[in-house]
Amino acid sequence: MRSHRSLVLCGALAAGLALTQQACTPVERQSGKPVAFTTPTAANGPSGGTATSGAGKKSAAGKAADPILAGRRQIVIRPVQSTESIVVVDERGRLTLTDGEAEHGLFVLTPAGDRYLIKTAKAGTGGERSCLGVKNNGSGPLTVEASACDAGRAGQLFTITRQPERTPDGDPTYAISNRDAFLQVFPRSGLIAEDLGDAPLMTTYEFVDNGAA
């Protein structure tokens, strides 16, 4: 009887040892490459902005997740390629650049479908805020001027497209366009709206948060 029990016990121990060794044996990976994770894209106009994880600025909700793109913050619009200048509306109502103070240097991005109205954060003399819009100047370059807001006017509906490049501080950058015309800055003509054609985009912008709208 003792011999029978010993055989059973030894058999059980051997089976358990075999299972333990099998469980501890490393499983060969199918591939040595790291797993690739995709990040959901957010709707920043027709182009769609790239979502960022961990920063809290973007999500699949896009505009709703970013208070700047949702029109809840007033911002300074700064050309990334310029060291000091910011975008302002001058005394003639034209959009231009300055490296000093300006009455209308803060803006609010107000969603209008998949595009935006760019409104002055401060109301004008009539008590209403103005909206930026592209103006056709005949044979001259397209300029951008402030006038009464009209969401039905195509010239006031801008597409804001997030760019892959970031600022040195890690903040996102954007291109601003109206149909095929992009807001560009040139030494002679200043800030104009230009149809790129085959030319590269030369001017992108950073939106600097300046508090609740």
C-alpha cells in the first residue's frame, strides 16, 4: 500500500513540476517591433486637427474639447515666423501686424459649422464686435478687414488647420485660410490673403490664451 501511495504522490509531483516549467517557459513574440498606437483626430475645420494625448487640449470632440477653438477664450494671434509682432486691427480697420499696443489685438474664434468667424474681443464704437473678412481689391492683393459680422458672408468664414510643427515651447501652430487664400505675411505688402497655388505656406500662427472671452 505504501508503495502504491508513493507512486501516486510522485506522479502528481512530476505532473505539477511539468506544468510549472511549461508556464514559466517564455512565449516567443510574433514580432520584435513595438505596438503602434493611433491617436484619434479632431475636427478642426475640413482638414481635421490632430488630437494630442495627455495635454488636455484635444480629444475626439475637437472644438468642444479646446476652449480656444470653442470660442470661449480671447486670444492673441501671433505669426510663428515673427519674433515680436502680433496680428491687430489698425485704425483703418485693416488687419496688420504690430510689435506694440493696439486697441484691437485680441480675438475670439467662433465656430460656424466646420469653419470660424474671427471676432474682435472688444466691441467697437457701435457697441458690437467686428469680424475679420477677406476683401477683394481688384488687381491688388486680397486684404483682411474688420466689418459687421455676417455668418452668411463667405469672406468671413475661415478654415483653421492645425500644423504638424509646434512652437519652441511645444504649443500647436495653425494655418488660417479663406477658401484657397491663406493669411500670409510679406515684408512689402504686409499681411494679405494669398492663393498659394504651388507655392509653399510661409506663415503659420500661434494662438496665445488671454483669458475668458
